[in-house]
Amino acid sequence: MPRNYAKKKKSHKAAMVMIFLVVAFFCGTLAIANSNKQEELDKDLQEVQRLQELIQEQENRTLELQDLKVYVKTLKYVEEKAKELGLVYPDEILYKPRVP
């Protein structure tokens, strides 16, 4: 009987080592997969932050354009553009400096 007991004990140890190796393999695989997913998550978070900044810039630009839209309808804007084109009011007199 002692031989049979030693044989079972040895067989039991081999089975435990195999189970340990399989569990260790799966744990390693899960750790690698988790690491890859974490990298993807970090990239996605950076992309979200970049897009949020872009949205904020576009919202600011929209506000600027709305202000410009209101300004373009004012008399001051029309006068500025007319002066750039060399236009004057009918009763306005222009004095040009003499160049010596």
C-alpha cells in the first residue's frame, strides 16, 4: 500500500501543477488584454478631450460670427466699408493734403 499511496500523491501533485499552470496562463492572458483595453481607453479619452476643445472653439467662433452679423447691419460698418471704397456722402467735402 505505501507504493500505491506514493504514486497517487505524485499524480495528485502533477495535476495541481498543471492546474496552476493553466490558471497562471489565463491570468497572464487577462492581464495583457486588460492592458490593451486600458491603452485603448486612454486614447479614446484623449480623443474625447480633443473633440470637446474643438466644440468649445467652434461655439466661441459661432458667438463671434453672431456678433459680426449684428455689426455688419450697423451704419458704422457701412460707413467704414464705403470709405475703404472711396465713397463719400453727397454733402461731404474731402481735403487731400498736398504733397510737396
